[in-house]
Amino acid sequence: MTKNELIHKLDEKNIHRKLYNLDGSLELCFKGVYEGYCVIEEKGIWKIIYNSRGKISYSMDCDSEDVAYDELYKEFAFQHNWQ
């Protein structure tokens, strides 16, 4: 899915935008999100990371930007027991 599709779906599920950052930059992730998920791009690889108080506590490499957004949605769905 695209970034806008993910934002729309998470808004529909009432996931607060402070719980994730989709700006694509690790530096922006740590500035904008104290604790939450970020989708970043490093050297052509898209990743989902979890920033926990300034430390990366979870990281997943993805084949593309769209796959990263799909996987992040799945992570929220798992956490919130969405069908």
C-alpha cells in the first residue's frame, strides 16, 4: 500500500499519528517520535523500526516502500487484534 493509504487506514482505526513516523529518515524518526514505529529508507533498503526511548528495539527489512507500509499495518493489526 502507499503511504497515504496507510495513513488513511490507521486514521480509520484511531491510531494516533504520534505512534508512527513515515518521513523516511532515521534522524527525523528520533526527532519526531519518542516511542513508536518508523518507516525509513537507508541505502535503498526500506525498514520498519521501533524507536523505544531513543533506542531501536525492533527492526525489519522490507523489499520496497509499499511492502514496508503493508508490514507496518500488519504489525498494528496484530497488536490490536484487528480481523
